[in-house]
Amino acid sequence: MARKVLGAFLCAALMAAVAVVLHALTTSPIIDILGLVATVAVALAGYWLTPGTPTTSDVDSLAEQLKGRVVGQYKDDKKANQLNEGHLPVRWSAADVKLMDSDGRKVMRSSLDGGWDNVTEQFLRLRRRRWVILGEGGAGKSGLLLELMQQLLKAPARIGGRVPVLVPLSAWDVRKDVDDFLADFLLDTYPGLKFSRGRKKGDRRADLIRLVRERILPMFDGLDEMPAPRRVTALELLSEHDEEFQFVLTSRPWEYDDAVSRKRGRHGVAGTAVVEIQPLVVDDIVKYLRAVRDSAPEAWAAALRAHKPLAEALSTPLMVWLASVTFAGDPAALSGSGMTAQEIKEKVFKALIPAQFTKHPRWGPNARTWDVEAVTRWITYLARDVDRRRRTKTSGGTADDLISWWRLADAAEPVVSRLAALTALLTTGVGVGIGVGYLFTPEIGLLSGVVVGTVIGVSAAHSRLKPTTVEFRFGGRFAVGLAGGLLVGLVAGGAVFVLQHDLSAVWALAGFGLPLGVVYGLTSTVKVEEAVSPAGVLERERVFVLAYFIAYGLACAIACWILSGPVLALSLGIFAGLSGGLFNGLPWAVVHLLFKSEEVDPSAGAVAWFRFFLARLLWRSHTPVDLPWQLLTFLEDARRRGILQQSGASYRFRHVDYVDWLVKEPGRATPASPGHESPHNAGAAGH
């Protein structure tokens, strides 16, 4: 505190000295007023910008914040899982010993056998608590991770206070080591994690690394979704990591076996116990189907025992759930003579969307009605987009399988970038041209507008900004933000004083500085305790754009009105407001300066909402793109109906096998009427 007060005092003294010199040079009272305001504003800014006394580690605080966010994020997914799939029986046994290293082989194989009911005890029995779960597509690996997470969150003391965090391995750019990848993943997935104000950037990074090593339990999901070379590197990095590092990892068996065989040393990840999920048996399937609405459990039992391809097709929890929502009342539709297991799977996949997106009591009386054919096109487009990105070799650090509203704008490229660049050129260029042209000459104004507009336009064309991580509320920075706005207002007041030499300079200072000061002061990082949702992030982005549009438009309009009148002021206000709201540029650097950390992205370019808005306008005419206008409403409903799951501010497909089926042959994604495909499906779907 003492250091910050001293910094404020020195800044105020320096500004006061400048004001005294100016007072000696002129007798105008306006200079005295501007000098007083500048001294107060500089003192507040100096107080904020001076580093405080170094604080202790934030690891404990970060862990508590993270736990609150994880609990909130996966609560809705668990409800959706129970609403759709419920608890499907999952059992596992020890995998082949060649997949384990010497430590893993020391564990008694019988002790690795287990089931859904004792998943937590199974994990806690492991000496090093490194667990690899193998299973075919749809075997229940991701659901098992979710259940383990939920149980461990209720008893954090059993894992040393660690916070279980689901980590899609497709997000890992293996050029980063384990610690750096997880630290960046936490910042991207849980924006708004708060550090002490006195913590320097290097100390914050050190706190994140300690958090990764000591206070989280990563649940690595989907090694098989990584390209083959990255799988090998990932296993090597995990093997070489600190032996106290705990984790759970899932993969399909063949991909894990292949990665182990190509890994240095050709043995499993150090200290891991490896288990493999077993196929479901008939009794487990029938037990689950007894709890399904409109099901015929006895008919299912007979069909499963009499028709081997049907039992083979329904050997995983995924396929049992799919069959329960598509053909629950009529197993005969799937046990016809001559049908192979693969044909049964394809028939069930094809019936999923018609069954889930038609009226059914489980969705409630106010559930939205969707056109099944349109839903199938939209889901198919999303699956193809995910498949294209996850096959891209240079994926960086972003998960390839995420469905994020701000990334879907890329589907309408390059038109979106061109429109964003043109908008930046017009709004920023015209605004700068009007202001500079009035203060100097029209020629200088034109040149300035073209240069500044081109620079902002180029940055808008090449930018791919993520949604903002700030919101508007009283967050303890109001005085400093107000000071920042008044400092910017001093520039406007000084310019008016040079031109007018009267009290209008004071009005220009207040009119220009106060709107900016208020919006700067109300700008705070998001509350970490609030749940992150895609719709919430989009709404926050809209408010951000509107607030800065009003602030910059009002500020420039007031200053211009004082100088020239209402007509020019209105024009400048509109263009300046659009530029300040739709594009991050020099004004946004002021906000970044107030936060002084990686919590706020200082990059210039078009804000994420504006690119998304342009893309939505183009979707109707851009042939390759097939998405609804109310995209977020549709994605959330698809999550509720079991097609997608939420991952932070994005969505993911719940089942990668379904994605594979959708993209394999376009003809398979064309829906048939449920009644035409199978009269029995209509009954199961609630017709």
C-alpha cells in the first residue's frame, strides 16, 4: 500500500508542477481547471499503476475458484446425461500387461476388476493414482470420467484437495509440455480466474504451474482423437512428468496399443494401471431397458438371446441408449432376419434425430418443435466441420472437436473478413477523417482517415479474436477507470482550448472524459463464481459492444458539438461509436493497461460478436454453410436432448462414433420420416 501511495504522490507532484508552469505562462482560469483535473486523474492512475507489495501464492485461491466453476459446469451435463442415458452398466477388467510398465504390473490383476458402483474406490486404491481406461467407441469412457469427477468433487479430501478437471486431449499441442498445456487450458476454459492485484505476470504463471502440479486431477479424455504422432509424444511427456503427478486417461484400445508400441522404451506410461471396459451382457441391457418409458423388456430379452447380431450391436452403453430412444417399444425392428450388427447400428444412428427432436413427454410441455430434416442438415454440417478440424495437423492449442459460436464465423470466410475490413475502413476512416479534417484541413483529414482506417481494416481482416473476458459492474476499479477517462478527456479539452480559448474546453473535458471514464470504471473481469455458458458469453459480448458504442459515440459527439454544432457531432458520434464498439484498437489498450495481466486480450481486430453477426447474415446465401439463425438456442436444445455436451463456453458431440457415422456417407444423414422408417419409432418418439 505504501508503495502505491508514494507512486500516486509522485505522479500528482509532477502534474502539479506542470500545472504551475502553465499557470505562470497564462492567466486563463481554464488552464487552472484543466490542471486541477489532470492532477487528480494522474494521482489516481499513478496509484493504480504502481506495483504493490508482493503477495503470497494464489494457488489455494485459484483451486477454490476452479472447483466452483467445475461444479457448475458439469452439473448441467450430469442432468442431461441422466435425462437421456441414465446410468448404464459399465464393467472393466485388467488390460494386457504389455500396456503397463513395471510399476503397473505389480498391481494384482484381480484388484483392477471393477464396475460403475466402485469407480472411486478403484481409483483411490492405485498407489500412484494414474489410471488408463480403454474401451471401444461408445463403451462409456467419457460417462465414466464424468461419474468419477462428480464423486471426487464431493470428497476432495480423499484426493488431497485436488480438483478433477475434464481435459479433451484433442486440445493438446504437444509442442508444449504437460504443465504449460494444462495452464493454458485452464486460462482458456475458465476465463476470469483471479490473482492478487500485487502479483506480477511471472508470479501468476508460477502459481498456475503449481496449481497444475499440486491441486488439479486432470481427466484426459480421448487419446484416440489425437493424430498418431501426437499420441506417442503425449504418452512420452506423461511418462517423463513428475512421479507425483496424478491423472486419468481414456482411449480406444488399438490406438493406445499402437502409441505404446511406438513410444520410447515400448512400455506403458510410467506408474499407470490399465483397464479395459468389457462388452455389456444381456442381463445388464434388459435391466436398463426396464426403466425406459414405453419399453418392452421381455421382448428385448428374447430378441437379444435369439439374434446374435443384435446383441453384438448393443454391446456398448452408447448403442443401448440409442436403441432405447429410437426403437424402445419394438425390438423386432432391429432383429429382422439377415441384418448384420453394422446394419443395425446404422439404422439406429439414422433414427436418432427424428426420435430426439420430435415431441416427447420427457422434454416438457413447452419444448420447442424443430423440423427434423433441417435439424439433420445442421447436425451433419457441424459434424463435418468438427471432423475437418480434428484432422488438421496444425491445430495449435485449441481443441479440434469444440463447437464454438465465434469459430463458426470462419465457415463464411473469406467474405466475413472482407466485410469486417470494409466496415472498419468506413467507420474508423470516416470518424478520424471528420475529426482531423475539422481541426486542421479537409486534405489532412482525408489522408488521416484513409491511413487509420486501412490499418484497422487490415487488423480486422486478419483477426480471430475470442469473446471478451470482461463485463460491466462495480468491481473496485471505478475510480481508476474514471481517472483514465478523464485523462483521455484532457486531450479533447486541450484541443478545444487551443481552438476556442473559452470555458467550452471544460465542457469538452467533461463531455468526452466522463462517458469514457464511466465505461472504463465499470469494466471488470468476469466473476469467476458465475457459470460459463455459450449463451452467457454471447450476451456479455453484446453488452460489451453496446456499452463501448455508446461511450465512444457520446464522448466524440459531445466534444464535436461544442466545436461545430449538432450535425457534424451526430455524424462523428455514430462513426466513432461503431468503431469503438465493433473493433479493438487503441482505445482497448487503455482497458488492457488497467488490468495489466493476461486476463484481458490486448489484440486489435474485429470483436467476436461482430464476426459472428456477419456470418449469420451470410449463412443463408453461403452455400457450404447450413446452420440456423437461432444457433445458440438450437445448440443448447441439442445438448439437452443428448446430442451435444457443454465444454466451457463451447459444445462438443457427446459421442465421437456418431460424428464418424454422420461424415462417412452424406446419404446416411438424410432423414426419413419416423413413421416411414419404422412405425414403431413413431411410438417411441411420442407421436
